[in-house]
Amino acid sequence: MELVYLWVEDYKNIRKQGFDFSPRFECEFFPEYEKDINGKEKLKDNCKLIIKPKENYVEDFFSKNINITAIIGENGTGKSSVLEIIKYGSSLNYDFKTKIETIYPQCFYVLYDKNDGSYIFKGAEKKQDKNIFYVTYSDKRIDEIFQNIYYSSSDTFYSYPELSTSYQISEHITNVTNAYMCEKLAETIQNNLNHKLTSYKQLIDYLENIHIENGINAFYKDNIKLPNHFNKPTSLIVYINYKYIYTAFKGVKLDENLHNKLQGLMSKFEQNDRNNIEYMIKHFGILSILIQYGRGLKNTLNFEIEDIFNDIDFTSSNFEIIDNIIIKLNKRYDIDGVENNILKEYFTSIFKIIKLLKDFDKYYKNEMFIIPIELEADKILELINLHKNITATTFSFFTYSFKPLMSSGHKTFFNFFGKLFYALNYQYNLLPKKNKKILLLLDEPDVFLHPDWQQKYINILINFLNINYSQYKFHIIITSHSPFILSDLPKENVIFLDKFDDETIKKYPKLNIKDLERGNCINLSSEMEDFNTFGANIHTLLSRGFFMKDGLMGEFAKEKINQVYNFIADNDTSFIKTKKEAQNIINLIGEPMLKKELQFLYDEKFEIDDIDKQIREHEEAIEKLKSKKKKND
């Protein structure tokens, strides 16, 4: 099963555009319109869609179970909007008829099942005559459906406008973006704990626990294999966040006398008791409650925090003080007449963490635990689960890293693979196991990766899916700004987008621009017949594939070089004041042909004699020889 064609009537900046997603077919839709009873334009019934198989199609180009389509274009062209339409519109529970007047598009999809050669339409019904289909919009349900997995590299925390519909379509989409997961975590914490302590840091800390949990479940419990480029970490390093907790507590507003007593207690721990893990964790538990009390927990609990300390004897030992404070905090409290166990459950988790950390005592050194994952995977997962409970109520006690340490790119892939494992194995999500057809929607997944990782991205992804999930059929749809991604894909697997403007007609005279307005999305794939992306060089891909109208040079460099040219050609001294300054800038230019042409103009303008030229050329030759010698040494 693969996505073949998408027609979008009107959504955001996309109007009356069709998109081919399969290299197997060439599709052309012929829309015709009429007025409805309210005088609004609507698509006529039985509009013609031609789906013609391509003769030179290469079967199983990426793999037997994988097809890849890239959507490229500059920012604002509509790449993410196309993903949104696919993400939500292909859900079984999605109803175009009722959603069209809100934020949802009017559109239809065509799917193809190569097992029996059948075409499945979503959002429309069809009559078929060989390769010609007569399409009519419809809200008729279909049984065959993809499972959507949506991933973006964005870590921005905000609410999607579609979030209110997330529950009704959750059976058919697993959104594993950090932003969406943060929103759902916030809802979960508020519903389960009856309070709203969902600060950005809390959610990011909680999410970090989930990333580690996913990775350990995937690669150590379920034996998911990493691609050849990766070594599996041997140990999990658990750091204790004592500096953050102590710093945050210093800003807590309490009775001055009480604050000084707790500050003194904190100082004693800093000096004497940091290696006593049990009391350090208990102490952190108390300080965290006090910190969060000032941030909002005060509105949840029906007591004044100062009352807890009235009977505490601060002249006793540190350990006795800590235990006595916990005894007073570790109670059930009534909130609006309802019994609430927030603090009791919180301290229960702390006590269990202390017990686990005692088991890990042999791995403790230099204020961190270095725990072998293969040997202690179950206990690590138990620790992380308990730590999530702590984080949900206050904030994170621990930070994690792996040993050997991962680069940022390595960590990005590790977290991404863990999220894929979660999406395909989520306990409430039975659909992937049922039909094994996955639409994997990747919105700029490579955006923060080093170019070296971008170059390997497609190969790593294919390798990972093949060695672990060969039983699934994947259609991967990826948006990207990377020429490396584009160079791994034939042009038949690429949708080229641009924005409609005044130059569009001049650049693309054959393009149908009826009813388009400035800024509307235009699909230029049909205009790229002579542009072979597969294996193409990076400069060509950047200039043509990403429609970089102003060339590939940095804007600052271009301005500086233009200033040198204006100084030489027009005696313009607005920026460049002297011949020496102009020559020094020419010497810095890295593009050989441009440097040579500017140097020629300079020499001709200022009548540089042959001796000066020879001196400069010899100096350049000496510098090249020095550089070569340095490399050889």
C-alpha cells in the first residue's frame, strides 16, 4: 500500500493543487467547478483523474518494504501544510463534510495496493474506466488505512490548533514530536495529580526520562538493532542535580528565620553529607516541595508551609531534622473536600528511589552513578519510572547521559529510533500490528544535524527499518532543506514547491496559475523534467532544487565583494577607501574564478606593473607550498 495522489482544494496557502507521491505513476486531475445553492464554487461530480503507470519505474528502488517521497521548497511554500493534511486527513475517523468549515481542507487521496492492483480513494468515490477515474467528493468510510507516525525535530513547546481532535483520531496517528508530547504530558499530569505544575522545565525533564526509557526498552529489552554507524552504549550515567536544587531554593520566599535555618541545613549537607545518598535524596525531596510550593503547589495544598516546621527541633542532627520534616509532610490532605495523596505518593516514590540507589551503591563515584545497562536494565527502568513521578510533582532530581558519550547527532538518532519503537509498540495502538502499513511523516528531521549526518540520513533510516521492521510496509514522506537528502532521491520521488509571485509566469509559462494569489503554494514538479536529483552535486541541488534566487554565496560576502567591484569600476569610496583595502579583500576570496576576475580588473584599473604582479604571484605560490608542507608534516 502506498500513497499515490493528493488533491487539495483549499487549505492555508494551498489552493487547487495536486501532488504525486508515487514514482510508479503519473497523475493528472482535471477539476471542473459549479455553483452550489449558496452561490459558492464547488467541485463538480465525476471530475476526471488519469493515473498512468510509468514505463521506466524502478521497482523496490529503496527496499522491498520502503518508498520515500521528499517535499522540498523554501520556508513558507507549504511543505508542513501538506504533511498536516496527510497527518489528519487520512484518519479513518476524519470527516471532511463536517470539518470543512473549520480548519480542515477539502481534499481527496488515492492509495494503491500493489498486491491486487487496486486503487482506494479517501475523501472521494470513483468510477473507473481502465486508467481513468471519475471522482466525486464523499465522506464514505474506508477500511484500508495507513497508521500515521508523525515526527518533527522541533523542540518548541506550543499547542497545535488540531490538538482538540487528538483523542478522536489517536487510533490512527501517533504524534511523537516533542512539542505534542509535552502538551499531552501536561494534560496527563494535570488530570492525574490534580494540579498544574507543568512548567517548561518540568515537561522537558519528564520527556528526557521518556527518551531514555524508550531507548532502553528498544535496544536492551526488545533487542532492536542499531544501524552499522552506531555503537550501543554500555552504561547509563545518572547525575544528581544538587547544584540546581540548591540554587533554586535560595530564591524561595519563606519566613526569614525559617529560611535561614533551612539554608544552614543545606550548607551542612553541601559540606559534610553529600556522599550520604539516602539523606541527600530526602533533603532534595523537602527542598523541591518548598521550591514548588512557591511556584504553585501552595494553591493545591490547604495548609501554610511554615506550619510544618513549628515543632521541628533544628538543634538535633541533620538526619533527625530531615526525617521529622518528612513525617509531617508525608500525609494525605483534603483539597476542596476531596482526599489528595500528592505528597504521600511523592515521598513513597522517593523512598523507593533511595532503595534502588542503595542497590546501585557499587556504581557510585564522583557524585554520579555509572550503571551497566545490560546487567541492570530492569532496575534502571524502575528508577526512571519512579523518577517520572518525582518530576511530575516537582522537577528532575537526575540528569542522564550514556557512556561512551554520544555526539548531538548520535543522540538525535538514538531518540528518534526510540520514538519509532514507541510508536510501533504503543500498548493502546494495535493498528500497526494489524495491517502493517505505515505512513512515516518526517517534518525536517535533519534540520539540527551536522552535514555529515545529513549525508548519511536516508541510508541510516533505510538500514534501521530494514533490519528491525521488515514486516511493515513504509511510505516515508519527508520535508527537508538539505541537498544531501535530495541527492539520495530520484526526481520522481520529489515534490518541488514554490510560492506564487510576480515572476512565476515568466519563469514557468506553461504552469496553470488560475485563481492563485501572491504567496500561494505552487507545485513545480512538472517543470523539473530535465533536473535529475539523484547523485547530483550539492551546488546544483541548492540553486535549482531549493530555488535559491540570490545564489549560493553568503549575503555579507556578496555585499563586500560588490563594494570592492564598485571601488574598482566606479571609484566608489562609500565603503572601500583605499587600494590596499580592496586588494586585501580580494586576497580573502575563496572562489577561484571570481578572485581571478576581480584581480584582473584591479590590476588593469590601477596599472599594476609586471614586477608587482610577479611578487604577488610568488608570494601566493610560497603560501601554497607552506600549506602543503604543513599537511605532509
